Amino acid sequence: MTELNEEERKKILESAPVGTWALMVTVGISMVIGWLFLYYGVFLSRGIIN
Amino acid sequence: MHIDPLEKKWAQISVGICALFVGIIMIDALFHSVNAPSNVETINSATLHLSEEFSEDNLGVQVDAEGNIFVRMVAGRYSFFPKKVTVPADTKITFRWVSIDVLHGVHIPMTNMSTMIVPGFVAEVESSFPKPGDYPVLCNEYCGLGHDHMWSKIDVVEKDQWIAPQTSSTGAAE
């Protein structure tokens, strides 16, 4: 692994964490889609219990 | 208290997702009557065998005068009685469950059947089976050492191959 100089290190730390954001959005969207599928596609489609 | 901005954003997203889920459930509960099982009907669990509806002869499948199909089942440690019933596929069936001893639950995979069977109460659930086949009936409330052996079976046949049983002379299906 190459050593980072101070300038490169500062640039990385101050830039937007694109990878982290991508991971957060992917996890969030996947969770919402999964929940909606289970709720509307499985739970409600099998019939309401009252 | 310092909270990292990224952590704060992720917390906001998490709360937003939870609010979305709760909002959908609330809207369906308030405007589309999607509720937890709420049939409140009491029965004396100690004298089920003497009751007209859940006496041994009336258990299983019955069809009332209007053609509605009822299935009456008794849950007791460690089985559901009768052990096997045959019903038609793709047809509305009203299940009525009672317990003779402790708290039980019932779950039939691939259907909406999932409810508690509380001693002293009748659990009534309308269900249907999309395809013919054998469906297991499983207890999903821990009821004792034999809980994991507590099961029964529902044999689902094509609608045109199903033969309706004779309605009981006690008229319990009404």
C-alpha cells in the first residue's frame, strides 16, 4: 500500500464519502423494497385476518 | 454531544424508513380494516366435548345451508384434532379453533392462517388455499415439551374433486 502524503490525506478526509453514501442508500432502498414486497406481495395478498 | 454528520444522516434515514412502515400500517389499519385477529367469542374449554359445536362428531369440515364451508378444530397437547381434514382449493373456508388445555397457536404455511388459540376463546379465521396439495398445520406458540411434535395436516383437493361431507344433524355449522 502506497504511503499517503499529508495533502492527499487531507483531501480524502475532507471530500464527500461517496462510497459510504452509496452503501447507505443501497441498504436503505433494499430494505424498503423488501418490506414492501413482504407487506403487499405476501402478507396482504394472502388475505386479511380480522 | 458530538454526533458525526454521517451518523446523524443515517439515523435520520433509519427513522424515516420506520416512519414510512408505521405510516403504511396505520393507513391500512384505519382505512382498510387491516387489523390483528380480533374475534372475541368465549367458550368453556373444560367442557368442549360436551358443547354442541365442538363435540367430537362436529369436528372437521362442515357445510352450512348456504354452502359456506366451516372447519372446526380442537388444539390440545400435542396435536390438532381431527388429525387430517380435506378441503377444496381456491375456496373461502372459515376455520374455528379452540384449545382444550393451554395456549396454542396455529400456522399454515403459504396461507394467511396464523393466530393464537387462547383457552376460553374461539379463534375464527377465514382462509383459502391457492393450490391443491398437503398443507401442514403447525403450533407456533410454545405449549410444552411436545410442542415441536404438534402438527396436523390439511389435504387440499381440486374444487371439482371435493365431496362435501354430510351436514351434522346438530346444525352446528350454522
